[in-house]
Amino acid sequence: ILAILRNNEMLTWPEKVKFAIGLLPAIIGGQAYVEAQDGLTVQEWMRKQVQPSDLVRELGVPDRVTTEVFIAMSKALNFINPDELSMQCILIALNRFLQEKHGSKMAFLDGNPPERLCLPIVEHIQSLGGEVRLNSRVQKIELNDDGTVKNFLLTNGNVIDGDAYVFATPVDILKLQLPENWKEMAYFKRLEKLVGVPVINIHIWFDRKLKNTYDHLLFSRSSLLSVYADMSLTCKEYYNPNQSMLELVFAPAEEWISCSDSEIIDATMKELAKLFPDEISADQSKAKIVKYHVVKTPRSVYKTIPNCEPCRPLQRSPVEGFYLAGDYTKQKYLASMEGAVLSGKLCAQAIVQDYVLLAARGKGRLAEASMCP
């Protein structure tokens, strides 16, 4: 709050006061008010604050709050613009910042995710007797006569049998794999409204050190760029005192996902020239690109549009022994890495709670197998 009050470059004091007045219903109304805003986009909520009365219009939230604040928040939270994002998403994020001591704290891995995040997880699973199989894609979820999971059939022909089955994938992949018998169940049918957002991630190495960057995640109000960071400052593995490496999220990306890497880089450089006018130019007459890497994700986090909150499923499905994990499932951190991790913990809790039931199912299958000739 202190940082917002001290920043006079984005909003004037009168605009800050009007913004605070506009948020009063959320503060006073609490969770009930927040949930009621799921049917409105950020832009619709803003317009709702401005009433026909001239007096109220004077006190209403200024349009500049959208262009100066909400556009950056919308793109950072869900990679889409305020005219699409559910206002509930913004209010939930603001509540996290207000209620949790470290709610607005940013952090980076000190190296690349495969080595610093994925490998330790694999090693931990293996140390407990578990197994991690790579390049083993699920081709089909095969069912028993009662509609429960019989096994997972892999594309290489192998079959995976288990006491409990967890699908920890983006929602779009789950929908592709759903058995026909399940698709009309209300729990799974609601998933139709949940769709992944196209996102492009860009890494650009420059031949010099950029001066106007910080050891922090930066939020852009650019029409094409979302959040970005100078990884030569924020990440131990990429540290370089002489050259900068920017990692950027290019979003909204729906219209750009089919473009070539060179077209995307050209558009990015034009935007960076606006952010760093003294150091970067679109024609590279200033800072020059040493190399770049473009990663396209046609379907990433679920799109947090109005009225999608009731469609998010609990981790425990109505199919006995089948569970879900992923940021799109019910948890308090919305579409995010934190949300994905928390969903995994909630999924594990559900399995532990169902242990007796799952153990009984396993014994039943063993008994059936022993009776077969």
C-alpha cells in the first residue's frame, strides 16, 4: 500500500483516492462481494462504478486506472486484457496481497527449471521407491464395466495399473483424454468452459548491459508484452555483469502464435524500444541481439473469463480412484505455478483421506484375479 501511495508516476493523488473509494465495496463486502463479481470482466466492473449521476461520476474510478494499473495486472495474472479477464481474479489477487504477509513477494529459481525444479522432484520420488517414466504418453483411459479406471494404456503399448490414478495435466489435455462414458457427467461437462490461453515466452541475449532494469519481476503496460525480467540480474545461472538477458512474456498471443519467430522478435524489439528508448531501437542500432529463443505454448493456464469459477473441479472426481491436479482445479491461487503446486497438495490429501477405500478396492481386484482360471 505504501508503495502505491508513494508512486505518483502512474496515478495522481485524486485518481488514487477515487480508486480506493471504488474498491471499498470489495473491502466491506468481503468474500461474498468478490464471488459476486465473477460474472463481470474488469472493464465491465470499471464501467459499473461510474453511475449516471454527475456527482457519482466525479467520485467514480477513473478510466486511467484500467490503462495504468489493471492492464498490467490482467496480463500478469492471466495473459489476457481487462476486457476479457474476470474481475473476481483481480479482487482475489488484491485480497492475497492484503491478507498474506508475503502475498506480493516475487522469487526466481537460481537456474533452469529442468535441473533446479524437476530433477530434485524426480530424485525424491525415486528415493522413496517410486518410478518416473519419460516419453510415456497416455493413449487411452480404459474403464471397468462400472465406469471406474481399469488402467492407462500408453502409446508404446504398455499398460499402467494402479490403486489410484492422478491426471496432472493442463485442462485441454484432460478433455482430449476423457472417456466417452464420462463426458456427460456434470463434473467433467463443466470443463468445456475452461480453455487454455496461448502464450509466447521469449529470451533475448543483448551485447551490452541494460541500465534501466532491476533485480525484480517487471510489469509492462505494453500492448504486446506482459511481465519481463533481466535474468542476468535475477538468476544466478544467467548472471553476467556485462550483458543483459531479458526473458519476456508476449501476451495476449492468440493472434501471434502462428507467426514466425523472426516476426515475433521484430514486434518485441519495437515494444522494447518504447520501454528502453535510450538503450534499445527496433533496428538494433543501439543494443544488438546476440541470440534469441522463442517458446510457443498454444494452451497454457486456463483463461479466467467471467462465469468460469463454478466450472473448476475439486481434485477428487466422482469416479472412484480418479483424481485431478492442475492450476485449473479448485484452489486459492488461481491460474499460476503456485496454484498448480497447491492443487497437487490438495490432490495428495484427498488420496490420503480415501486410503481405506482405495486399499479395499485393491484387495478386491486381487481377489478377483486369484479366482480367474
